[in-house]
Amino acid sequence: MSARLDAPNPESLEERQIEQQLVDLESRLVAQYGGQGVNEGRVRAIVEQVRSRFANARIRTFVPILVERAARQELTG
């Protein structure tokens, strides 16, 4: 009897990639805006707040880009 390996679930792979992009985004914003005197906690809170707006997005591919744009607007606002 041969063992069959299941193919990776593309949705879960995509979600992991999106999650990593969001983590990287938050780190970039903390580094950039922290150097401009913005509190790290404030940057993280803004990213989390903006991110929550897209929690139920049907098309998730563009979520990191949309979060970045909205977070930058909040931070420079």
C-alpha cells in the first residue's frame, strides 16, 4: 500500500503568506515612524485597528497593501 501525501492547502498557504506580509509591514512601520517620534505602541495599535477592517474581506490578496495605505494615512494624518 502506497502512502499518498496530500497537497498543501492553497488557502492556508496564502493566509500564512498574508500574515507574514502583515507582520513585516508592522515592523517596517514601527522602524520608520518610531524614528520620527511616533510611539511603537501607537503604530501597532493603528495597524491592528486598520487590519480589523479587512478581517472579513473575501479577496485577501490585497489586504496587506490596503492595510499599509490606511495605516500610513493614520500615522501621517
